[in-house]
Amino acid sequence: MLEDKLQNLPSLPGVYLMKNKQDKIIYVGKAVNLKNRIKSYFSSQHRDSAKTRALVQNIYDLEYIITDTEIEALILENNLIKEHKPKYNVRLTDDKNYPFIRVTLQESYPRLEIVRSLKKDGARYFGPFTSASAVHETLRLLKRIFPIRSCKQRTLPKRDRPCLNAHIKRCAAPCVGKISQEEYNKMIQEVILFLEGKQENLLKALQEKMEKAAEELNFERAAEIRDQLAAVEKVVAKQKIISDRYADMDVINYVKSIKKSCVQVFMIREGKLLGRDHFFLETTEETEGAEVLGAFLKQYYNQVEYIPREILMPEEVEEQEVLTAWLKGKRGGRVELKVPKQGDKRHLLEMVGKNALDSLQQEIVASMSRNNPQDGLAELAASLKLEDKPQRMECYDISHIQGAETVASMVVFVEGKPCSSEYRRFKIKTVEGPDDFASMEEVIRRRFNKATAGDEKFATLPQLIVIDGGKGQLSSARKVMEELGYGDIPTVGLAKENEWIFTEDSSEPIILPRRSQGLYLIQRIRDEAHRFAITYHRLLRGKRNLSSVLTDIPGIGKKRKEALLKHFNFSIKKIMQATPQELSEVEGINEQIAEQIYEFFHPAE
């Protein structure tokens, strides 16, 4: 059935939906030419991607929807991803609806309210905001500055006397005719200027109104406007000035971990930082950065009301032309997607990237705190039939780039928590090409040979070893452990595709519940081992800046990083070549930390 569909695909723009055997949608994509795009998944070129191989193996059926244009396909693709949450699509992980401020312009006397969905109802929406408290604070501020009605009626009934809000000057009382519809709507336009971040324009308009009221000897009204001016000026004074040379722009940057990416958005309006948001997206280790960025742009700007003229981002995305055309249509004017390579805008982009990294690290720490490591250890002990909780766990991962620069990592968790001072790296020496089994044999042999030789760095033995991989990698590790006399240490393999645990004694996997504390703990140590391994690759490839490299060294925080940079004149080469003794001369670097820095740049022999 699938073969028949592949032979009869139309050469038209549209959206395609790929399904598994259970008829569940596992991927949604768009194409300017459905025939070429869908067939490409089954070509050898696309199968070089691990993610595509996993997707194609699970495709049992597909459907497609023809659209008139590629832009229509982009909009439909985004809506279908939001509705079906396919496994292989990059998407925002938070299912909650972020709050918006809605200005009910479709009403004669508009109101302000907080909503969590967008509708085509003639209203003006501002947002989304990640902080509900910030939205409520903004609304309270606006109602203090502008006497907007708070009553819920869409059609304003005539009253004989005003409400309490009018008596305390929190409502202009349109219900009793104290303000004309024309004047009320002028006030609403001032509110919109404020929400758009155009406070300078608003200040100018209020100043003119105050002067006009004073000229007309309406001193009470002039005093009211003076108070409004003071309130808006107070807000403006709190805003971070980025540059008076920049107009309206969004600055977007991201960081990617194995299963989650964080995208940070800085919203600059009239040269001032009006606000910032961060968002998390589900990803896999194979997900390319440009794919994360492209998916975010589509999902974020699909729900945002205001689109600035300029959007800064760290790299180009695959669908940049159609995205630009779509954003231009939404904005009703020119929109530019830019990738600054140098200068102030590049520095601004890097600052946003640092904030994205900080947000991701905080999320990881928070997620760890939500789980009790001892509960996870107890679950693992019960599931694996261990005599006691594995208080010391070691995990091994092999990493290479197309067979080159193969390295291995040894990550240690003590009492269910990372113990970075015990982490070790190995640069594979005896294996040529991409042979994960032979590489695993080498690293396990070297680790336990050092234990046998009395090397104190490897003297403490684990109560559980986790191998990143399935039956093959597990067998390679067990073969060496038995040979060297360490076969009594429990060892398991964790297969990535289904997150199943394999043991040596059974052909059937151990399948822990998805929300199991034990599964979460074993995933955490596996993910940490993978992160630690690929960090060395990035260093070898020279594609990361010095600051990022130092951040990944165990025991190095902000102060120690700055001390190292200053001491070695910001030279990565000098830091890499320094001896432990030279490193210990840096302020705040003791002998233990110096050893860890040295070992980071010189993996275990």
C-alpha cells in the first residue's frame, strides 16, 4: 500500500503525515513538491541521518494534503504538529497555553483582559508571555495609568451613576457619558503604543496633551496627564537600553542538549529591551541546530501577534525564504531574518545565547530536584535484582565523527547524583574506523587494568555499570570484565531507540515504566556520558570558543573561568599546554581542580 502511494504522489505543494503500524501520526512535514520531498526519505542520501533511519523504519502508511502555496503548507504543517504532537517533530515541550493580553478593539469601548488562546475576533493580541505574574503586573500598571473600563460587558449599558472605579479615577466612566467614544479610543491607542514598546511615542503624545490641557486652562486634566507621564517615564527608566541605533527587533539564540533544547528570545522595541522569554523544545541528539531554530520560528511566530521588522538569529534555516515570505504576510510589511557575523549585533546574539544556556541549566537542575535519586536507585536494584542499591554507578559511551577521533567517556554517579571529579576520558588508540564494539572493549580493558595496577584514580569499583548501547556493546564490555576478573560487577546496556535495559543473562529486555524514577536515573547517567564524550569532539574540531570549552570542565565555575582566562592571557593553547603545577598557580585553582583541568585536555592514557 505504501509503495503504491509513493508511485502516485503529486508534484504539488502540501503537507504530508507519516504514520506507524498503530495508525498514529509520527511525523508531519511540508513540501513545495510532495513527490520529490516524500521520496527523498527513502533514498540512500537521507538515510545517512540516524533520525531519518529511525523514522523510515517506523513508517507504515502516509497521507498528504495538497495546498495552493508553500506558505499555506507551512501554516498547515505548524497547526498539525501542534494538534498531533508527532514523535519525530521538533516541538515546544510545554503543552500549556501562554497568556496574552487582548485589547477588544471589536467593541465600542475596548477592554483589556488576559486570555490563553488567539481568535480571529477583531481584537488585538500581545504576547505570548511565559510569566503569568508579569502579565498581571503589566495589566495592573496599565489600569493605574489609563482609566480603562474593567466591567466585563461587551456592549456597554447606560447607567445612572458610575461605578466605584470611576470614583477612585480608575475608570473614565463611559457608561455615564463622562468620556466620548472618540476620546476613549484615543486612550486605547495610547495603551497599544505602550504594549508595542513604543513608550517614546507615547511620552511625546502625552506631553502634547498635557500642554494643550494647560493652554485651555483645564488644569485638573493637565495634572492627570502629568501623573500618567510620570508613571510611563518610571517604566522607561527601568528598561535596559540596548542601543538607540536599533529599532524593533527580536534576537533569538539557542542551546541544544541531548533531549531538550532551549531557545531564548530578547524583544527589543525602540532600542530598549522590552522583555525576554525562553522556550523548551523536544529534540534528539541527531537533531541539527538549524532544524531546532526553523521549528521554533514557525511555532513561535504562529502564535505571536506582533512581528518586528528584523529578527536576528545565529544561523540560517532551511526554509528561510518561505519563512520570510510568511512573516512578511503576517506583519503586512518588510521582515528580515539576519545572521550577524560581527559587531554589536553579534555580541547581542551571544548574550542571548548565554541566557539560553543559563535557562537550560536551571531546567536540568530543577528536573533533577523533582526526582528523588534514592527512589531511582531502589527501583533499579529491584528491577535488576541487585542485592543493594547501586550507590556508585559508572556509565561508558563511545563517540566519533564518521569513524574519526574516537573517544570514550566514563561518567560516575554517587548516591544517584553526578560526581564530576570522578569523570574520566579515554582517547581510543587501538581501533581503526567506526567500531563501537572494539572501542568499548578497549576502554573497559584500560579502566580495569588501571584498577588492578592500583591506580588510585580508578581504585573505587562501581556497584553497577551502564553501557550506552544494546546487546552488542554489552557483550563487548562483559567479555573483557570476565577476562580481567571483574565479572561479578552487575552490568547493563541501555538501548537508545526504545530505552530498554539489556542484561547478559536474558535475551528479553527489562522495560521500565516511562515515568519510572529508575528509568529517569539511568537515562540521566547515559545522557551525561554522551554529553561528556561529545564535548571532547567539539574541542578537537575547534568549533567552540574558549569560554564554552572551559565551562564544560568539572569544577570550573564563572569565577575560576575568568581567573584562568586572565592568568593565561585568554589563550586556549597556553591553558591546554599548562602543567598541573602551572594551573594550580592560578587564583582559586587548587591542586585537585588543576588535575581535573589537565585531565580534561589530556584524556586518560
